[in-house]
Amino acid sequence: MALTELKVRNTKPSDKPVKMTDGNGMHLLITTSGSKYWRFQYRFAGKQKILALGVYPEVSLSEARRRRDEARQLVANHVDPSEKRKAEKIENKGLLTFEQVARQWHTSNRTWSDSHRTTVLNSLVTHLFPVIGKRYLSDLKTRDLLVPLKKAEASGHNELASRLQQRITAVMRYAVHNALIEQNPANDLAGAVVSAKSVHRPALSLERLPELMNRLEAYKGRGITQIAVQLTLLTFVRSSELRFARWSEVDLKNSLWTIPGKRQPMKGVKYSARGAKMKTPHLVPLSSQAKALMEELHTISGNKELMFIGFTGDDKPISENTVNKALRAMGYDTKAEVCGHGFRTMACSALIESGLWSRDAVERQMSHQERNSVRAAYIHKAEHLEERKLMLQWWADYLEACKEEAQTPFSFSIQHSE
């Protein structure tokens, strides 16, 4: 019996796929999830074949029948409708625009964070689509792809030009991989724009540690700010790792702070879902000095979710400028002398120069990504936690020792081992 629109609409899924026949080779397949697919079964050159006619309700019963009848006419004329559709797809691939393919590429990337996904799409919409978005992919040459890059470069945004080059190349590579074009014209963009110079965060030389330690001791800022600056120095974690920290992450009994790969986002707090930068849990052993600061902080915010509650409300964290603002109050130029992120450089230098610690342990504590993929496959499970506990305590003791006079990490390590 032929189907009716009412029957198609009202039939519910069951625990097994259901096939509802309409006639002349067409049926409706209802999956266990409730999706409804129109199918046309036919024989061609002695083989049984199936042609997809669309998905209900986007394709109605009457439209599905029209498509079935067209397919039946093709079979009667000795034309395989499945092969004809494949040929049409190949022919139409060259009529896809850069914007259409770029959006497909953007959607296909499943590993990006939500914030990075938004950043990438915004750069495409703002800088690429207005210039080359409506151009057919098959018509684009290297010189066409250069236009938005040179536009960004001419305005002095070399870093933007470099990122746009990477994204154009990735989009066109995606097109090649999906047989939309034969060759990638973006490959010849290499060297077309001036690479942006790496900007290193300012950090004090270790000889100036006595000055820093004395200024920290004399600083009269708010309690939470004082603790934030000192803990940043002692643990050398990144700004967002500290600002968005929750008390549930800290085990004071075992002197361990576990920064998760991702945090529960907080309403109205931008980027609050950020955890460890490498997207995997980062272990931070607490030296006795860091633990004492944590215990002091607990008397201030221990009954709250956030550790570093802001000054405008307990449900908001301290500002991203809190540590740097404190350093400026101490008399430092955070653009030229030292900033909060610069504490990471100082700690890394001292740990390496001490000669005490393995490279793997230092890299783990810095939460750096291993660039050698083969080596990473062997060490990604190794935490070196016992060594890192000793290392963080050594760093805290070294900082205390430098209150009186500057010491080289190596000379202090010799004294420390005696």
C-alpha cells in the first residue's frame, strides 16, 4: 500500500530499523534514532543498487516520488542514476567558492577549543571572505591568494598576514585532499610575507633576584594580590591557570595542585573554562613556602569556589592584569623589565643552570609540549613527580637565599647538596 504524508510523519522509530515501502522501488528507511531516509532500489546491468533520494521532512513524500520517477526514467534510458549523480558532483566541484570550502574546513576541525574556533572563523570572515570568498576555488591562482596577505602586511600586521597564509594553505590543502582541486596553489605562498618576529616576555636576570625579593616583601597591596604574585613566582604557572583556579584542585594534605585540562566555565567570566594550556592535567607540587601561601589564601577565600576571588564579587576572579599591575606598583616596567609571564623564564633558567634536574622534569613542570613526536610517544606517560617535588622546593629555597645576595643557581646547588 502506498504511503501517505500522515503515515510518514507519525510513524515512530523502534528498536530496529524500519523499512516502509511506497511502490515502484521507493521506500522510507526509519533508523532507531528517528531519522527518515528516502531510498530508491533498482537494478542496472544485472546489479541491485540503491539511490538516496533525500531526508524527510526536508524532502516531502511528493518530492521523493518526483525524484524516484526521474531516476526510473534514467534507468529506462539505460543511464545509471547513481553514476550520473557522481559525474555531476565531480563537475560541480569546480563551482564551489573559497568561502564554501573554507567553512567546510573550519567545521571539519574537531580538536579546536571553542575560543580558537571562533578566532579562526572571525579571521576568515573579516580578512579573507571579503577579498576571495566569492571566487570559485578552481579559478584561484597563487597571485589571487596573495592579495589578502599583502593587504594585512601593508597595514603593518605581519603576524596576521602569517596566520592568514597558514589558514589559506590549510583550506586549499583540504580541497586537494577532498578532490576538489588537483594542486594546491597556496604552496607557492611560502616566503611571500615577512615572518612576524617572536616577542619574548620580559624577565629579570637572576642577578636582580635580591631586588625583586625585597620589593615583594615591601609591597603593601591587597592580601590576595600579594599571594597571587608570590605564588606565580613560586609555581611559575600561566596567568589563566592561576586566575581561574578552584579550591577543588588543591590537595593541601599532599602538597599538590592539579590544574585540569579544562575547567567548568563560569557564567559571565570570559575564558574561565581554560585549564592547563596543553589541555591535559598539569601537576604542580607545592613547596613548603607555596603551601603556606595557599593556607593563608584559604583563610580569605576557602569557603568560595574560586581561589583568587576578584574585588568586584566572589563569583569573579582577579583581573588578568593583577600581577602585572602589582609589579608596576613595585616600580617595574612590565613591558621592558619583567612581567608575570617572565617568572617562567627566570625559573626555567635557574633550574637548567643548577645542573640538578633532568630536562624532562623541567619541561614537564614548565608544561611545555614535546616537539619531537617520536620522543613524545615514549615520555608522555612519565610525570617525574618525585623529582619535580624536590625541584619546586629547591626553587623556593633558592629564591629565599637570594633575598640577602645574588647567587648563581649552580653555586647554590653545590651548597644545597653539601
